[in-house]
Amino acid sequence: MISAAGRQTLLQIARDSIRHGLEHGRPLTVHAADYPEELRPLRASFVTLHRHGELRGCIGILEALRPLVEDVAYHAWAAAFEDPRFAPLAEWELEGLDIHISILSPPEPLQFESEADLLRQLRPGSDGLILHDRSRRGTFLPSVWESLPQPRDFWQHLKHKAGLPPDWWSDTLQVERYTTESFGEN
């Protein structure tokens, strides 16, 4: 668990990185050694932006590749300027922009015999899932359960996100589960 002070630091770094992006066109450079120990371990994160309650960007990574504080700075910038679903953030949009950070646990593979077996193992509200099948891949953060609270609906929408039909099943299908520590400005 990240302390309250650590959470505030990460949220401020995310906002500073977005401002830096507006001014310089790149993420804020941070050095993990300059921050408390709890913000230095290699951790994977997602940064989600909302403006007046509407999604405005979400970018992250599933595999921990850099220190948490550096990962958050990069993903805040990327959520604001590189999410392909949205135009790059404009300066006037800073007002009303809410930042939400999700820190992922390491993913763990699920073992299942059938789709029904997989669905029985899901923990609504808690599990994030990663679906892999050959070249197809998709993930849903645990927060997606808020809009898709039924395991079957959650699973079918995740398959759709990965570019697979809702009735897809194969012997090469792999699923991993993770949890998140999530916090935001509101």
C-alpha cells in the first residue's frame, strides 16, 4: 500500500507531467532516487483522466518496466497526449481534469477447464483480467466491473476488446488476473 503522502506525490507528478507536456511536448523527467523508497520499486501503472465525469484518456502498462514514480509520470503524459481515442489534451482542458492512478499487482495465471470454470473463478469488483490468445490481447482494469458487474458480460466485453467474438474459445486461450491499488483526486 502506498501511503497518503506517496499518493499525493504521485498525483502531483501526474499533473506536473501533463503540464510539462503542454509546454514542452514530452513527459516530465523524474528520477526515482529523488523520491521516497515506496515510489521507487518497479511497478506497472495506468493513469486515467476524466474531464467533468467523462473519460478523457487512459494509458498504462501491464508489465513493470520502470520505477513507479517514473511510470506514473510517463503514463499521465501519454493519457493526455497519446491515447488514440482522443485528440491531444489542450491547455483549456486542464480545468475540470481529474486524475486517477491504478497500480497493478503482478499478474497471476488462472487455470481453468472451460469457460464456465473460468467465470466461476472471477472475483467481481476485485479482478483485473488479461486475455491472451495467439496475437490477440486485451485487458480490463477492476474498475470496469462498475459498468459490467456480471462475470459473463465482463468476459464477453473483454473478448470483444481483444478483437474476438463473444463466443470465442480455444485451447491456446490464456487468462491472467491482477488487482490494483487505485486512487484519484476526487
